[in-house]
Amino acid sequence: MSLTTPLKKRIPQSSTHTASFATAIAWVLLLSLNPWASAQNELYDWSRGKRLSAGIQFARVEVNSPRKVVLYGLRVDTQTEGLTFHTTGRRSEWVEGKTETNRQTSRNFLRTARANGIPMIVAINADAFSPWPAPYDQETPTDLSGLAISQGIIVSRGSGSPSLLRTKSGQFRIGVTNHQTDTSDIDLAVSGFALCLADGKPLLGGKDLHPRTGLGLSEDHRYVVMVIIDGRQPASAGATTEELGAWLKHFGAHRGINMDGGGSTTIAWWNPNAEDKDKCQLLNRPVGNGSTAKGLTESNFRPSERANGNNLGISIRE
């Protein structure tokens, strides 16, 4: 051995094992203290979820780190017999690119479906719309931002944003659509702002915190995953788009879209066991009036619902 060759310090085997063990413990503690990191590396155990109906499972999660957040997950088994997706159709006086739909709250969308004989169970908000600002709780005509198709009829043409698509044979996929997209085989489509989850990896985004709505699809295209995150309120500060992607992944999605959020973020449920005559309930706490209620005490906060440009609902005939 050359005298100029540096001697390598030999680490005792027991020290190596101790260091590795300490590192592993530190990593476990990090995940337990940071649910956001855990959500990126673990899958939710849906046996712990609440069954809303055949094929529809629901979960509510609260975290305190890195901030207080309340969020909700839905997993929909698209292979369930009798299960159907619905979205907002054209308004009677439809003008493409100007007045395409009538705005509705997610609860009114669900109520209208039930009144028309559609046994809708759950509904969420979907695409962004214009003009905005507008009277937040009034059902005014509006123009949608991306591709929207209801029962095979184009409501709004694609604009380069990602869309959840269902073919006429019942297959689901997520893809970017534009004005030239061939929609002849598409039965239903709703769109969002941008992908927040691709190939199982949450995508980087801004640091701004808002209420969020996410829509995803499992790798085998069987499960549609929905995530609703409350924000702008004492109990829940909101999330970034990257965090939305991480939660979509946590609940089982492989690819996911950041949908319209903010005051539009809503999840509604038809609760068959509700004592009230109106069994249509909110599962989250929306801030539809657009105000920021972070300065209020939790007991003084009151949810408000926004009339959205289009909504997405699921019905089941059992």
C-alpha cells in the first residue's frame, strides 16, 4: 500500500446499525408529525371509510401540521352496478362561449336531480366559470372554462385544460382537451385548471393556500377519487395545489386535476337517514361568499354556498 494513500476510517458495525436505526426512527417520527408527508407515501385504508351507498365511500380527515386543515375524500367504484355519473347540462337558451349553463349550488344540483327521478347520492363542484365576480348565491347564466359534456351533448368546448372523460362504453380517463378534441365517443366530461398529480407524483405549484377541489383516477381507471379541502376559516387554513395532489394520491388516485376551488369548493350528500324533510346536506364547510373567515372564532363561522357553473354528481339505483 502506498504511503500516500489515505487510510479510510473504519466504522464499527454496531455503530452503523445504531446510526441506521436512529435514522429510521427519525423518519417514522417525521411522517407521524407531518401528515402531508405521510399522505405522499401511504395509501388510505378504505376499510376505515364510511359507506354512503353501494360503490361510494367517504372519509373525513383532520391534520394539525403544518397547519390546521380539514379535508374529505370520496372513492367511487365505477364498476358498481347501477352507478352513474351526471354533470350540468346546457341551459335552454344556450349560446356557446357566452351563456352555456345556469349556475347552481352543488346542493341545488343534487336536489334538482332527485326531483327529476335521478337517485343522486353525492355532488361536488367542477369547472371554473365566468364572468366572476358575480352574485355568489344567484343562479345566473354563465360560460364554462373548459370541456363540458353532459349525456353526450357538448356544453362547453375544450380550452387546453385537463378533463375527466367517460366514454360511451363507460370507460374513464383523464386527458388534456382543446377546441379540436374529438368528442364523438365522449358521454361525460368535466374540466379543471391543471394537473396536480401525474404518474403518481404530486406536481409542484404555488404556495398560496385556498379551499381546493380535486378529481382523480386510479391507475387501473376503476376508481374515481374526489378530494375536498376546506379553507379560509378558523378550523381549516386550506392547501396548495401540490398538497391537493398528495391527498389525491393518498386516497388512491394516480392522476389528478386541480378543479375550481376557493368559494366554489363544495361536497353535498343526500342523507336518507336525516330527520329533516330536506335530506340534502353539506359534508364540508364552504366559503361561497368569498370572504376570508380566518379571523373569526370557529363558533362564529357560518358556511355559505356558491352557485357554480357546473357540478358533478353520482347516482345509484340499488
